[in-house]
Amino acid sequence: MNINVVPKRTEDMPGVIESAVAALRARRRVPFDKPNDFAIVTPDQLISQFRAITGGITGAMVFVALISLVIGGVGGA
């Protein structure tokens, strides 16, 4: 299940996250000494995950291109 919460201003994001965590912990009856049994994902986290994935794909493509150039250079010589 996903619950999307959008603050009116970006400055309100930390307060909204705190309120959401408090509401979810109360609703799910998570004891105060236990970790959350849910995840809060912010747009910044999604962007960093996307950049990590695209960075890995870019690295793999560069590696394949280098191998192709080496093989093409050996075959052409």
C-alpha cells in the first residue's frame, strides 16, 4: 500500500515526514522501542536511486564500448 503526502511548501517537508511517521507508528501500533515497520520515501531518495541505476548502466555501456574498440583494433591491425 502506498500513501502519498504532498506538502504545500518544500520547507514543510521535514515536519510532514515527522507527522507521517508519528501517525503511521500510532496506526500500526509500533512500540516506541521498536524500529519502524514501514518505509518513508522522499523525492530526493528516488532521484538518488535513479542516478545510481543510470550511473551503473552508463558504466556498463562504456565497458562494452571499450571492449568493442579493443576487439575492433586487434581485428583491424
